[in-house]
Amino acid sequence: MFYLSCDPTTLARDLSKLKESYKIEFIKPFDMFPNTFHIENFAFLKAINGD
């Protein structure tokens, strides 16, 4: 599953809810709005059962 979040707080909240079914493969921040404090976070999750 790909997950894109613009808010680290909701990213943490949602990943916490998904941790029973998904493993976080990686999280990568993207500075899509240079010269601001806004960062997009892209997460790649893999189903624990492999599907």
C-alpha cells in the first residue's frame, strides 16, 4: 500500500492503526513546497500476510 500524508501527526495515528496488518517498508519525506515548513511523507506498506 502506498500512503501519502501531509501531516506527521495523522501519519503516526494512521500507521498505528495499520500496524496489525501492514509492515512499514519505508517512509520518505518530500519537500514539495520549498522555502516552507511543509513536508509530504510517502510511506510504502506491505501486507503482513504477503498479499
